Amino acid sequence: MPADLSAAEALALRMTSLLLHPHPGSQPGAVAEVVEWFGAMQAQDLASGLWSLGARLPGRGMADVQAALERREALRTWPMRGTVHLVPPADARWMLELTGVRSLAGAATRRAQLGLTEVDADRALDVLGAALAGGGRLTRAQCLATLREAGLGTDGQRGYHLLWYASVRGVTCVAPNIGAEQTFALLDEWAASPRRLERDESLAVLAHRYVRGHGPVTDREFAGWTGLTLTDARRGLAAAGAALSTVRVDGESMYVDAALADAPRAPVDEMLVLPGFDEYLLGYRDRTLMLDPAYQAAVVPGNNGIFQATVVHAGRVVGVWKRRIGRSAVTVTIQPLAPLAAAGRARVEQALGRYADFVGLPPRFEWPA
């Protein structure tokens, strides 16, 4: 019989899965290991993606994480839901073929809205492929200029669509920034040794990694995260077999990594500061375990998909924060959403001190008057 868990016990396991609480069986210690643990990590905002890694790699600074990305321990592309994620280079191609391709379903309609044709899109693949061949790396502006020189329009959203299309089709990927500029490279050159998986095997691998990095979760959460149909999501969970266990959370059946089935479920107490675009919230459709619905508007103002960076205590959102990077300091403005005593504020500043260490600047704190 599946174990029955309270919401608090499920939250403790979830924070462990997210590598935000010590894991009894594994603690990935490198960028490549963290990204592989999750399978994919939300990274449409690069600064958020870097801190998502840093928050799970104590003692590593932003320069360390950037160096790991330059070593190609992970790369960014659009593997699912039309959103940029960090993925293991060896897994990028099969993920694009399994889940990324689903975002192409509406591409023809979008092209028509933008005044582009299928011929234009395929021409962009050829142009970018030729321009980047031989280890080339071009900034976003250089890629757009190259497309224009080939007679392809890039005004409005046309340029973004063509760059997205080239990555989802597996021609390009997003390489590390040069300064503040996004760059692109050929996927075949940045992921020279791709894993080849049969479809059911890829479903099983993705299911196990999602559950391992987010569980306890339902089959619908897995479908929502990947953009797969519920039928395929369930097929993947079944194919993962003994790698997964089931539990019941307030009467609902959920999946958890088998390695965590007998793990301690004592409540967590960590005070954390996380980026807005982190798997902690974006890895789920139902966020009620972590986020009080009363705080939803503060975390996602206007419900427009832009998430504020969060202050998290004992697995629950208790505030939001913003940072301004200056030459001599990082200034952090904290907005509590739940009451914080003096001791709680001190713990928040301690957690933010770790972020300041990550970016290599002393912190300055701003609290509401």
C-alpha cells in the first residue's frame, strides 16, 4: 500500500527532490550533475538560471557557473512548452524530438501572422547553419543581421520566431553570453555526442528525472511540465517502473523517486532566496503546497507569467525580493508577505548574503519602513 503523507510531509520530500534540502542519497556537486538531476531547468532569464544553479551548489560563484557553461556542462534551448531551459547537451536532441516538436504545432499559424512562409523558415535553417558551421558563435544581433543579408525579414517578432524555430528544429542552441549579449551555436557542435533513445525509453528517462527533481507529483503535473499528452505522460511514468514509488498526499496518488520512499519527512526549516524563474515554482501547475493563494498576485503581478524572486521559509513563500547590481554593491529590496520577526529578517539577510557572495559583491538591504 502507498504511504499516506500529510501536506507538510509531502512538502519536505518535495524540497529534498528540488535539492533545496539535503538529500539522503545524492547531492550533485557540479553544474552538469544538477542539470541532469532535473532533466531540464527553467532558464529563459539567464540571471535566474545562473542563480538556480548557484543556490544548489554551495560555495560556487557566478563565475564558476559561467565557466561550467563555457565547458558545455549544460546548454540552453527550447526543449518543451516553447520555453528556454538548461539541459544536458547529450540529451538535447532527443528532448527536442520528444517534447520540443510539440511546440511546432502552432508554428505555421504564427508564421502566417508574422508574414513568414515555410520557405522562409527553412531558408533560415540553411542560412544560420552555414553561418555557424565550423565552431562559429554569433550574437543574437549578428544572427539577425545574417538573416537580413539573406533577404529574410527580422522586424517585429519575425527574427525571434526564426531563431526559436532553428533551435526547436535542432539546428542551433543558445550558447553562453558574450558580455551581455546572447549567442547562438550549432547544436551538433555543442552536443557532439548525443544520446540515442527509443521513444518509450526517452519517456521513461524524462519521467524519472522529473519525479526525482520535483516529487511528490501527479501524472498531470508531469504532463503540464513537459507539454506531453496525459496519455504519453502516463506511459512514461509506467515505463520508469521501479525507479518510482507512489504515495498518497491528502488522499491523492502521487509519484516520488524510489530513493526517497523511506526518507525522513521531518518538516524543513531552511530560509532560502530563490530566483523568480526557478523549478521551485515553475516546475508545477498546482503550487498550493509552496504558495499561499493570497500571495499569488505579489509573486506573479498581473498574472502575466513574470515571476518575482522569492523568499522561502520551511518550503513556503514568505516574501519577494529584487536586486540592483551596482559597481560596488548589490542592493536588495525585500518585501515580506508574511510576518517576519527580527530573527526572521536576520535569516533572510543571511540567505541574501549567500546570493551576494555568488555575484561577488557586498550586499545592501532595503526593508519596508
